[in-house]
Amino acid sequence: MKTALDNEAAIIADAARALTTNADYDSLVGMAGEAQCVLIGEASHGTHEFYAIRAALTRRLIEEKGFHAVALEADWPDSFRVHRFVTGRSQDTRATEALNDFRRFPSWMWRNTVVVDFVEWLRQWNTHNKGNLAGFYGLDLYSMHTSIEAVLNYLDKIDPASARRARQRYACFDHFGQDPQHYGLATVAGGAEPCENDVVAQLTELRRKYTEFIRRDGHIGEEEFFSAEQNARLVMNAERYYRAMFHGRASSWNLRDRHMFETLSELFSHLDSGQCAGHRDACAGRTQHRPACPRTLWRAYLRHRLQHL
């Protein structure tokens, strides 16, 4: 007599397909059709076989379906260093160097041999397809202090007076050390004043200066502004996230997912809308420049949101 486990195994066996040759990917690539996002799931945080399959599938989506962005369940500033490398705007000479900022646990999620090979391939693809560049982006929000540094570095170069104001605002976090959880605990349980108004004010000022800053540097300036803006928005959402951690897991988890959705939407707008392919712990996508995304619940959300992008 069949058990529930037997039935579940039969369903998996019926849906599963072997991926041993490049031709085995044909039907999966064909299923992408003209979709704006392809979500590429995986059930681990580091299994070589999953990573290799995901990389192979993402390469074919870029080559054959015109995808122009890979978006990971990773932090924005770490990923944007890789983006600069794959688009030829970095002082890094190898993928291993470009991935050096992925230090937060679990670092092996993105600093592994499969990702190194994929990043080297993506750089070569972009070198030979200047009119069809594919980018590399992060959707997560765990880089609060690194993102603060990125905003300050950007402003130091383009507007020192704005940088001084930003330092004054972000100094609100100095009393809590480098672990953002200490900040969350101190504000929720210790009666410390939250930094919410400061981080909102910083993002607002940065956005007000968009036209002024973009005028100075053209296309590259627009990309660097976009990255600084995403870092400032990340700091704002991370500030809320670390306070929410001490109100309940569901509330903080929803905040994190919402931030990743927002980042994906910002990417669509920045890249001029289009199509996207996504991984469980990463995404690949296509637009006029197209991105990629994570998580099962995203499917219904993206179906709704993409109708309005």
C-alpha cells in the first residue's frame, strides 16, 4: 500500500528531468518564452550541482533569451562590485578579486568556484556584446554599515558638503557598534532613540539631487547614482528591519522580502523594464536590460507587479 511519501516521490519523479548535456536544457529555456522574470530555485545554500545547473541555465537565458541582469539574494554593495567588474568598470582583474566583498556568513554562497567561473564568463560575454550588456545585482538588506560607507564614498567624490551632512545623519548608529542587531535591541528594549528620521532624510536629500549629480557624469554617473540611491534605501529599510527583529520573526521577514521586491522593481525601472530570470538564492532576468529573482511567494507577487511596471 502506497504511503504519502510514496505519492510525493512519484510526483517528483514525474516532474523531474535529467540535466546531463546542454541539449537537456532546451525545454527549460523554451519555457521562459517572453517572460519578464524567470525564477530559478534551488534547495540548498551551497550544493555544487545546484549551482552548476543554475549557472548553465542562466548563461543560456542571457545568450538565447536576451536577459540583461542577474539579481541575487545577496547584498547590494558586494554585488555591485562584481557588476562593475563584469561591465568593465573595475580595477579588479579577476573574478576572485571582484567577489572579495562577500565576507558575511555564509560567504560560500557566492564566493565559490561555480560563481567565479560564471562571473568570468559574464565579463567575457559583456566584452563581446557591448550593446547587450548583462548586469549583476544584489537584492538583500544585511549590509547596513557597508551600504552607509558606499553612500559616503559616493558623496565624498561628487559633493563633499552633502557627504558631511550624510555623516552627521549616519553618526546616529555610531553608539551601537558594528552589529546592527545591537541597534535593534537598544531601540526596542533599551529605550534608545531610533535613527529612522535620519536615514529617511538622507535618502530624500539624495533623490532631490538626482538631476544635479547626473548632469556631471552621463551614463556612468547615472549608474553610480543609482547604486548610491539603492544603498541609501537599503540603510533605511535595514534600520526598520533590525528594529522589527525584536517584535517578531514574521514582521522582520516580511520587511526583508518587501525590500527585495522593491529592489527588483527599482531595477526594472532603472533598466528600462523588460524581462527577468531569478534564482532561489539568486535571479537572472531580461528587459531592455532584464533581471532575475528569488523565493516561491514571489511568483504571485511578480505576476501582479509586472502588470504595472
